[in-house]
Amino acid sequence: MIHTDLITTVPELLTRQAREYPDKIAFHDIRQQVTYADLDARTARLAGHLLDLGLGPKERFLMYLDNSIEVVEGYLVAPRAGVVAVCANPTATQPELTYIAQNSGARILITDEAHLAIALRTAQDVPGLTTVIVTGSCTPPTDPPTDITLVYYDDLVHRDSKASTPDETGMDEWTWMLYTSGTTGRPKGVQLSQRGCLWVVAACWVPIVGLSADDHLLSYLPLFHSYALVLSIIGVAAVGATATLLPKYSPRDVRVRLASEGVTLLPGVPTMFQYLINTRESRECLNAPKLRLCISAGAIMSGALNQEFEQYAAVPLLDGYGITETSTMVTMNAPTGGRVPGSCGVPVPGISVRFVGPNGVDVPYGDEGELWVQGPNVMLGYHALPDATAAAMDNGWYRTGDLGRRDRNGFISITGRVKELIIRAGENIAPAEVEEVILTCSGVDDAAVVGAPHHDLGEVPVVFVVPTSGHELDHEHILAVCRENLAYFKVPEQIIEVSQIPRTPSGKIRRFELKPQISASTSTSSS
């Protein structure tokens, strides 16, 4: 049953919860907490101030900060102000942040003290990005850029603005933009709507998982991912639940909070649940008296891990499949009834799927094909990339680039990827993006990045390098350049020297020929 009462505008949902649960804690972070009355009032004020600062309809502001209530409010303020919220990975380097700022056309950047220096340098490099809003108690920079307006977030949410809050973004209009890497190696901005995201809440998180006002969700999920946006923020706010949002995952911290804080729902990626098993101190069950359910998405989870964790936690661990372009969830397992080991469940109500062969024809049940998706949750498109949007869409069907199969009972299993993305603990890595950085290093003639199996992380990047003739390859230099220009999870775990990179006549890398050369036990050269 789809809860259609939840498919309404975010401002309406916020007003509804402020009226019904005014004093209830909506969100915690490591610094503060806000009630639903606070959330409604603060986002209304912030919306007005964004307009006062000159942000116009459908113009973008960019968030670059750790998981926090300010990120929550940033997402929720977008439909109140009629603007678009963009969120960057807080581990992004300055070149990566600059690319997103330029590509998105962001005019305002919201950051915290830990990221302020990079944010200010980025603002100076990006024309049109003229305002930086900094959260928390922050010491003003000693030599601030004269052409950048520095504003303090706490001042905005605690005083009224001159502008009135429009609360006018349509359900099917562009409201949020998250970046995901594609096979070209350049991140693409995925345009999402309120209807698309709330459909997943109304058709998946509430009826299947049972998300309700009685739940307390503990989330370490990165808020720049759609999984966290739709479940940990929009879903929680839509039903009036409570969420604790933390920036860094720690198995020890998870155990402490599950034992003492009344947590009922724990979402994660397979790696998080694997680490909880790996670090347990005894064979006793997980001490989580209120926990009723765990949820996994973001990467393929093995049936063995699912079974082992359920025995340890004594609650169901539901696996599902979702991607940014579909506002997360496409399929989900249910807590009751039969489940197929290793399967990510059945399609969410209202969402249609196909498995299509290379010839464009649907494959029979049980055969492998590319997963295509159609439904109200499919993205509006890729920002400023009409050709990429057209290539990904086929008469309303989104071509995921993922391979899988469906059995006669409708259960779906993901088996691989047509695309060449490497998924490290739920984080997407485009090989071409890493190769582009490595090819700037002296002594490197050619390079190819592939994914190596990893017991805990799923996959890690490994680079094959062709040294320049007569040069000794400097591994530490290559890794240093990667750390400077790439987020930590994109830095290769191993460098393997080869005489040539296998390519097709058209120049495409034949990555499958390189994978057998990777040692079964991948080294940790980047640590």
C-alpha cells in the first residue's frame, strides 16, 4: 500500500509535523538537536535569507560540510525557497569541489570551520560564487577574501529575514542535485524532484520497512548520498520520526548507541555490517534492546553476510537496490515472508523493471540482462548534459548500467555492472577520473584502474602503470598526487607495473584482461 498522504510538498510536511510533534526531537548531530517546531521555523527563516542574499528561482547553493543538522536544513530549505540544494562529499579535494561548484553554477556555498579554508579558495576560483555561509562558532579568517561575502549560519536561522518564504516549488520541479561518477570519469549532477524522493518514502520506507513516528534511526550514512537524503532526512521528517546523524562510522560507537539510546532502525552499507561482525568480542548477540530492523543498500551484499549478521543481531537485515538516478530504492526485501539469499528483493510498488539483453530485447526469467527502471522516482535528468541524459533514457526507461536477473517469483539479484564503476564500501569510483590524475605524474606513460575484490570493502581501486622508458617509477609520488587531488576512497590501494595497457582498436581499456593479474591479497599501499 502506497501512503499517498506523504506525497506532498516538503514545506507542507514540515508544517504538519511542527503542528503534531512541536516539542519532539527531529534530528540530533554531534553538536546539537532540533525539535520539529525548531525545524519548521529555522528552515523558514533560512529560506528568506537565501532570497535576501540574491538567490533566484532554481538557482543553486552548494553544501560542503560533515553530516550535521545544517545539511538536513539545507536540503529541506530548498523547496521552501524555490531553489536547488547541491551537496558535495566533505572529503572532496579543492579540485573536486571546484569542479562541482563550477558545473552546478552554485552562487552560495555553505560550509563548516573544518572546511572553510578550501571553501574560500574555491569561491575565489569560481565566478558567480560570491557568498560563503559558515556554520557553528567559527573564528573569522585573519585575511578574508575581499570579493567574498562571509555570512554566519547561526545568525540566519535565529533572526527573521526581509523576504517572505515562497514555499512554492512544484512536486515535479528540480529541487535537489547530487553528484555521481559515470564511466566518463567526470561526476554528473543528478536532478531530483520532491515527488521522486517522496514516492520512495511512501512506497518503500513506510509500507515495507514500517518507518513511523515511533522510530529512532541511527545513521552514519553520508548525507551527500541519495540513500541518506531520502531515508535519513526526508523519510524521517515525513513521518515525524527521530534521527541521530553522525559523520564517522565506528563499530564501537554503533554498539554503545544501540545499547543505550533506544535505536530502532540501523541503515548502512554491507561494509558497515561486516565490520560489526569482524569486531565482535564474543559469540553473544548484539546488545540492542530496541532495535527492530537493519537495512542495507549501496552495494551488493552476499547471502552469507546477511545470514551471519541476522544471527548476530537477532533482527532482520533487509537488502535493497537503489541508485541516485532513481531517488534510491528500486527493489527491497520485506521483513516478513520468504527471502532469496543474495537477492535485493522485489520492485517497490509503482516502479517497473526490465532486464534487457545487448540486442535491446527483454531476456527470459533467470537470464542476465541490463536492469532498466521506470517510475515516478526516476531522475529529471543530468545537469547540463543533454546527450548523457538521452543516452541513459529510453522512452521513459532509465538504463542503470547494472546487470542482474529476476526469478519467476519476482526476486532480483544484481550480478555485475555494464558500467565500469568501482564500488568501495558504497562509494562510487570512476576509473577514468583516477587515471586522469595518475597520468599527470612524471614517469607515467599509461595507466588503467580496475576494481580488486576486498573482503571488507567490496572492491578497492588498483592501478596498472606503464612507466616511461628509462625511468624508475616513484610509487610514493603517484600516491601523494592522488591524495592531493582525489578523495581518500579513490586513492589506489596498489600500484602494479606493466609493459602495456591492453586496449581495443578504438582505444578503450580492456580491463577484464588486467584483473587476473591482481593478487588475491591486495596490499594497502595508500594507507
